[in-house]
Amino acid sequence: MKNIIATGVAATIISLSMNTHASSMTFVDYTLGTVDYDAGSDDGDYSALTASIETPIIPIISVESIDLNDFDILKAGLGSSIDVGSASNIYGLIHYNDYEGSTDSDFSFRVGINSTISDRLEVRLSHTLYSDQDGLDNTKLSLGYYLTPHFSLSGNYQIADNFNIMSATARLSF
């Protein structure tokens, strides 16, 4: 059932955005939000700084620094993207993750779709799987509004097994 819903949403997004252009995978963004834990523990803070660049040799190079309620994660990765029509792209990333403290490093795998709905609206959907930290596996939905052709603000909702994150992102695209 989830696959049918996801396929329907993707088809709708692609069909609505036929006259717009897919956003670049070269950007810097900063995210601030709150973490809501399912186990009843106190809510926490969330922040992330992400830089991504498309190059002619390696399609995407990505670096992320995440602060998940005082649990720091540094991610460095490589990936690729492909345009789907003129207004969407599908991408995949593999990150090496370094955790603060005694937590062993691992890898994460992310797939996602970015689709421009109009000349100023963009929707992003991604799913991330961690090789060793299953509790961090998550799905993220973002809706962004471009204030200028290269600067956007977005609202995000991220669902993981034991927590949810609501956040806002400022993104500068190049």
C-alpha cells in the first residue's frame, strides 16, 4: 500500500511540474528544529549544516554536520542524480558517518526525489538507511519556497523509528 501511495505522489508531482526546472544539487543549507521522542523523554534540539556540490568527475559530493539533541554526526559522501523530465531529479547518496563518543562509524544510504511544482515551490522527499544505527533510519518530506532564484526557505518533517523532527531550512543554491 505504501508503494502505491508513493508512486501516486511521485506521478502527481512530476505531472504538475512539467513547465518548471529541477533544482540544482549544488547548495549549502542550514536547518534548525526540534526532536520529539516517542518514548516520552524530553524533546530536544536539532540542527544540520549541509553542503553539496555537483562536479564533472564525481556527480555529487556531500558533507553534513548534524547535531541530534547533543549527539553529533559528521557525514561525508558521494552520489549521483538524474533528471526526470525538466522539473524533477532523483538522487542517491552513500555517506560515511562518524559519530561522537564511542559509537562506531558506519555508512548510510539515501535516495530521494526533488520536484519543482511551480517557479517558486519545490517538494523534496528522501529516505535514509543506516548500516549499523537502525534507530536513525528516516523518511523526510520538505516543502520549500524560493524567495529568489537561488535562496529558499522550507519546512521539513522527518519520521524515524523512535523520534520525529520538525524543522525549517534556509538553502542557498548555486
